[in-house]
Amino acid sequence: MITLELDLTKTQLAALLGTIPETLSRVFARLTQEGLISIHGSSITILERSELIRPARVSWFDEKP
């Protein structure tokens, strides 16, 4: 497991990634639901690194739930 402490707001992080906060929230929710990450406050824990780095079959930012 890897835990990251972010010193950015969700709005700032979304802007750096070229998206909007609502989309970033949906992506985080999906990754959390799939057991790949855990979020607590400003900490993001990567639970399944190998799954996060495998080539994506779909774009997280383009797919509609």
C-alpha cells in the first residue's frame, strides 16, 4: 500500500488533471468502490497498485456510469 498526502483542494487537483471536480469525484468514487483506493480526508491510499497501472480498457474521464 502507498499513502499519499495531498496539499491540494479537489478543485486544484482536477484542474491539474485537466478535468472538473465533479468528474474527479466520480472517478475517486468508482476507484474506491472497486477497492483500488481508499480516501480519508486529504490522504489517498493506493490499495491495488497493479490494477491502477494496467492499461485501461476505457477512459475514466469519458465513461458515463
